[in-house]
Amino acid sequence: MSILATDTSHRNAGYATRPSNGETRMNTFRSHRLSNGAALVALAFFLGTAAGSAAADSRAAQGTPGHLGKVTTLASLTHDTGEAPKAGLILANDGNFYGVTTSGGAGGNGTVIRVTPSGATTALYSFPRGGRRYTPLDPLVQGSDGALYGVETSRDFNTSVIFRLTLDGQFSELQSFDDTFPSSLTLGRDGHLYGTTVFGGAHGVGELFRMSNTGGLKVIASLDSSTPNAAQGAPLEGDDGNFYFGAAGGGSHGFGGLLQVSPDGTVTTLYEFTGTGPISGRPTGPLAYDAAHEYLWGETVDTGEASEVVVFRYKAGAVEDIGSLSYLNAGPVALGPDGVHFYVNSRTNVYSFAPGEGGRKVAVLPGKADGNERLIFNPAGSMFGTTIDGGTDDGGTIFKVKGF
């Protein structure tokens, strides 16, 4: 049974991230790899398609305008630092921000960047390495050992590698995945790293895995045709020790659903999407807790004529439509410092969502969002994120928003 239906007594902090995989990747897939037809549509969004809606406005844009926050360009990225960041930032325990860029740097294939609170930006590590053309595309996570862990992907998109990078720039390769597309990672309370894959596993339709700091990997559960499959995004560790994530294919209706996986590998379907009604799409990206840990929040994507992202929340077998954006390139939901509002970056704006309020625009970005960047908040309550262009050299920006 889901913790969300029975237990809200524990209030441990939960964080989740969303994969960011570059808007051109979908064009590189060969049809024989997409054997799960239900995953095909959702995968287009999971892999970062930048398609937009023909609709002039979204429901979010039509909501109460609200007060626009003060946006500051904390740093403008250059070829030397790396350009076009597509995965957002993390705030590490040394007080600095870290993220990945997808081009530029000494090797031309992107970098891992360090950004100080004052905006000083350096390339901690440059790709490719050893002549292998790999590019980092997914959010980083800081492990229990203080090192950074991320995913780099080959230019032909056939292979992805989980890497470890210390804060002084020492790089090592830990695990390689072929044609499975691992998510970014979640740091579990046990000190291990957890992730999902879209394909792969015993049945070829995705899995949940655990990895040690040294790269030792164990598959916890392989998804199959009896449940939703094609896992989406880094898993969220619940207060009950189970892991929660969306799956974009399979299920009774073929539109995926929400899954709970126990540490011993028991897979439970919490909810199946039907492809009809206000929430007509498939789940995409990671899930996130609200402040009280009563609801799971997430997004679905409809890549049909409606072409919209719907923000939803789930509790005890029921899903509620909170609001939508008419653009497919909307970032993952991020719980704000007030514990009530969730924030989403989409194209050149940031929107907030809260139950009963509808969406409202709260910030105008200094460049375009790729649609996969997550937003984060520092202890003072300021918001930070990235854009793929803008800034003095049009290489992208690190921005800060206050007063939203």
C-alpha cells in the first residue's frame, strides 16, 4: 500500500531531478529500438524535444499575473566555461553551484561548471575525454562521499555512462549503459545512488537500479508488461523507504502510470493514466513531494494536437489536474520555499502552481529555457536556474530570482 494513502507522520526532505537530454536526440533513434509503442510519444518529451504548441497562450499564462520577481543574471557563460546548460544546477555542500553544459569547454563537448554565490564561473572538467565524444546532458547529484555523479551520452546516443567527479576535478567512469537511457540519480538515505532506465532490464521496458559510490550496480526491479513501464526520471525515495516514479508506457490503457517499488523489488501500480480527460498525456520526468509529504506532484505530456504539459498531484489513488502549459519544453516541478507553490520554467518564463490558484507567471528569464532545467532554491529563498542562450556571449546564463 502506498505511504501516501496511509502514513504522513514522517517529514524527511525529498528531492528529485529530471533528465535533460538535448532537443536533437529523438531524431537519432532508429525505429527498431522503439519496440514499446506506448513509450514512443512520451520518449519524445523525455528526450528533450523542443516542439511548441500552436496555441497562443497556455492556461498558466492566462492565470493571475501575480508579482514578477527581480531577475539577475548571476553569470554569462562563454566557450571557455562551457555553453548551453540544459540540466539546471545543484547547490553542493561547499556552498557553490554545479551544473553541466552541452557545448564549449576545452574539448568542445561541454563541461561541468562551478559557480560561486557571487557568480564566478569555472569549468571544473571538460568533455570529451580520451577522444571519446561524450557530452553530459543530465542533472548532477552530490553523493554521500561529496563527489558529483552524472550521466554522459555518446554523440550517436547509443551509449550512456555514469561518471564520478570529485570537487577537485578527478574524473572516473563507473557504469556504461547501451540503448537503455539511464535517468539522473537520486541519493538515497542509505548512501547509495538510485536511478531508472527507459528501456533495458530483464524484459526490455525499464528498471530501477541501485549503485554504490564505486560503481557497483544492482537491479532492484525490472518492469514488465503487467504494469506501466518505460520509467521516467530519477526515483523519489519516500518516507516509507519505497521509491516512486512515473512510467510513460504500458498499463491497461497504454498511457503509463505512477509506480511504487519497494527495496526488495516489489512493483505496485498506484495509478494508471487513461489518455482522456483533462490529463490526457503520459507522465514525464521525476515526481516531487509537497511540504507535508501528503501529495506527489508531477507532470504529464500530451504530444498530440493539444501539445501541453499538465501539472498534477496524486494522493491515495486519485490524481488532480492543477494547471497546464501549452509548451512541451516545460521543466520539472520544484517546490518553493513557502512550501505551497511549485515552480516550472517554460521557454522564457517561470510559472507557479498551487491548488485552487491556477498558474501565474512570476519571472521573465534572461534567455530561453531548454525545457529540462530544474529550478533550485538557496536557504535564503532565492531561486536559481539556467538558460541555454542569452548573456553577454549568448552562451547561456545562470540566473537568480528574488521576490517572487
